[in-house]
Amino acid sequence: LIQPGNQSTCMQRMRTLPSFPRPKSLTPNKHEKKTSAVLIALCRERGSDHISLLYTRRSRHLRSHSFQISFPGGKRDEEDDTYAECALRETEEEIGLPARRIELWGEGKELHLPRTSSIVPVVGVVPDFHISELQLNPEEVEEAFAVPLNALILPTAARHTQFRSGYSGPVFVVEHYRIWGITGYLTQLFLHSLLPANLLPDCLKSNIKFIRPYKLPPKASHHHKEASDPSMRD
């Protein structure tokens, strides 16, 4: 999966990703004028040929999205000449993984997403990786962990989340980790780009849209109480 031939195919797919199918109910806001980059790190585990993806859980001290799972990365600064520089800088600031440890594959397509900054996924390989080498910044990161690719492609890992605003998105559940939202969406896109057709599991082969329209059911009569909120489904 991390040989030069597959690297080239993967990055070609990452540079031609489909546009995010924006729900009509989500109108643009000021956050969408900003840009950011994240690192999708393929970690070759020390002492084995196993490949994992590296994730972080955002710090409890952050004002937004605290405790949520994400890829390392953040907003692009003026001194960042490229999105790759942004992703590598943010990765070192957050988890102490220096740029010299990352074999850069390149930048994917800029994704314009509703209610948040646009995101450029940057892909790289970390050889001889062990989680113990990371030095977390507690102001930004609560924890860092690596999820084996084999675990992400199990049928039992594939889920979805239904949002109140009228769309649903992919979710990956591995052990006690629930990878959802933008990070789940990016994980789905990357697995489709990385895995050859013969390795793509049936649970990921569907060509349905990643974000599916969903109509809220009619409100219940005021004579009856609703047992639960049907607009949120896993």
C-alpha cells in the first residue's frame, strides 16, 4: 500500500476528490473564508509491516470541538508557503512529531465544507513508528492514537451519523473510538483513494453519496409525547 506505484495512484485520486455535496439548509458563514490543512499519516508500526492511521483527540481546554477526534493539523498561517508546511508545522506543535520523520506524499484537493474552514488533506508516511515517540501539547491534544487500517475496513466498523440539519455522514467505530464528522468524511475519502479495488471491502464499495439527504418526519400531534428524537440516528 505504501509502495511508489500505489502512492502515485492514491495521490492522483486525492487531487481529484469529489466536491462536498452541501445541504441546502446549511448557509455559508464567516468561518468558510479561512483555510486549513490536516496530516493523514500512514504509520508503519515499529517491528512489523502493519499500517495504521494517526489520530488525535482534541484537548478539553479548546473552546470548540473539545474531546473530538481529528487528524493533526490546523489553520494556515501567513508564514506557511504551502498547505503541506501548515500540516507539518501543526503536527509538530500538537504532538511533537517533527517533519523529518514524515515522508511526504503530497497535498490533496482543497475541500470546501459548510460552517468551517476549507481543508486540504496532506498525506505522508511515518516509518518505524511507535506511539511512545510523540510528545503531546496538552493545551491542544488530549491523546493521540493509531488505528490499524485492517480495523477501519471491518464491516463492524462502518456506521453513519444522521444530523438534524438534514444530512448524514460516515462514521468508523473501532474499540472505544468513534471517528465521525469531518474526520470520518476524510477517512472515508482517503480509504477510497488508498485501497486498490481488490482490497476495498464491500462495506466501502457503495457509490452512494457520502452525505445523503434526509427529511425530518412530520411533527407529532400535540396530544402525544415523542418517545425520542428521530432526527439523530446511528
